[in-house]
Amino acid sequence: MTSSHEASLQDVSVIGLGTMGHAIAQTFAVAGHSVTAYDSSPAACGNALDRIRVNLKQMVNAQLLQEETMADVLTRITICDTERDAVKNTRIVTEAIAEDLELKQEIFARLENQVSRNTIMASNTSSFPVTQIAKHMQHPDRAIVTHWFNPPHIIPVVEIVPGEKTTDQTSDTIYHLLENAGKLPVLLNQEIPGFLVNRVQIAMFREIWDLLDKGVANAEQIDRAIQGSMGLRLAAMGPLSIVDFAGWDVTTRVYCNLISDQRNDYSLPQRIEDMVKDRQFGVKSGRGIFEYPEEHRDRYLSERDQKYLQLVKLLYDMNP
């Protein structure tokens, strides 16, 4: 374990160091915050700093971070032995555990008794409204969703979704915290399942998976088509702006011509259902639509992150 350091009310805590938690901790540390973190898995705690070190090195290679600052960033992160130690004297707690509503409800109710009344409690859920997550809290006014996107140390946007009882002060504090950490916070006006981005992604996935299932094109051609058209345009400007340039007269005509012929049910395409049943989950299992041999898995992830980093640097003018 790393040595602890003096805490302050500006400290940030992260609970859960799996797929995203370690990189969320890294983001706050890069921004100058002292971060305490914990995971119930000894393995996740044990290799968290190594994973962060790899991420930081990628940022250095992309010229988004000065190499001499790496050591300072790492010293600002303390991996704690207990959950209680991780949230002691903290101002913000970000929960990044598994996407399980009951587990999230339990941890929010438990952590509330371990932090001060003014501590904000944020969930990195991808789909659950924070009103549900905070169901058993005594003070749900300080509960909020901060939905990061993987990899969280690279993707700029973080969705902020208040619950029914979340105060404006809580929302404002989180907004400015994320903005000062170099993120692009997006504050939603309504609390709906899946929030904003995932609802759009799921609508797109439904049609793409259906096209694949029907054999309209193979996987390589589908990826090429979307990446080299929609993907390129969406990286440069938002979807509503794109239509402004294309013309709403043309786009609405195309919409009306196609919408009735597109998939609109709630079932998984058979090919995708079979793949998941066969535990073909993608990179994590070595096979999804494409194959990922275990000996090359780290290289695949590194190549993905390097592409993202270059795009972020180009599109958002993020200079070290």
C-alpha cells in the first residue's frame, strides 16, 4: 500500500478500482487533488497504481502530460486498506463499483454514515437514476450521478444527472469540480434511465446489430462504414449541428422514408444473444465480434487509447 498523506476538505475519494475507478482517481490526481481510493478486491487495490502508471505514460507519449509530473500525480493517490479510511475527511466520494442497483444502494447507505454531512456522494452508474440509488439514504440531497465514459481519463464528457432531491448546490459543485479537472460536464435537466448518451447509443446499436444479424454487411464493412462517415463527423461536431449543415428539409425527408423500415422491437438480435450466451464478451474474454488473443490484449487496449488520445488532443486542444 502507498503511504497516507494529510487529508483536507478538498480531497476526493473513489470506491471501486476496477475497469474505470482507477482512471477516475487518476483524473482527479492529475488535476491536483489528493485522492484516496479503495476496492474490496485485493487484486484491484494491488495493481491500481501500476494501471494508472501505464495510463500516465500513454498521456506523456501523446504529449498531454509532462513526464516529470508523473511522480507527483502518483504521490497524490493513496490506496487505502479499508473503505472507512478511504472516505475519511473527504469532500467528494465517487462510487465506481459493479452495475448492480442493490449493491449501489447498500454502499450509499453505508458510506453516508462514514462521511460528513456536507460530503457529496456521486455514482458512476451507466443506467440507474440516483433517486433509486439513494433510496435508503437519510440525506439524498447530496447524491448525484456522474456518468464517466470508458476510458474515463481520456473521454472528455461526464454526464451529471441530479435526482429528485439533489440540491442545486450539489450539482453546481460537481459541475465545477469536473470542469476544473479538464472534463466537459453535461448537466441533464431530467432524470431518465440511461441518461442521454447511452440512450442514443442503444438506439444506434439496435440498428447496427440488426444489420449484422440480417447479413446486410459483414462486421468489418459495418465498422468501416460507420467509422469513416458518422464517426468522423460526430467527432468534429454534434449531431444537431450536423443536420443544420445538411439541411432539415432533406434530413427529415430521409427520416420519414426510412423510419418505418427500421427495427423497433425490444429483443436482442439472435446473433448477439448467442454470442453473449457463449460468453464471447469481447476483449475481456478474448472474443466478441472479433478475436483478441490474450497475448496481444494489452497492445489492443494501448492502441485504442492512443487513438483516443490523439483525437482528444486534436479536437479539444488539450495541451500539457
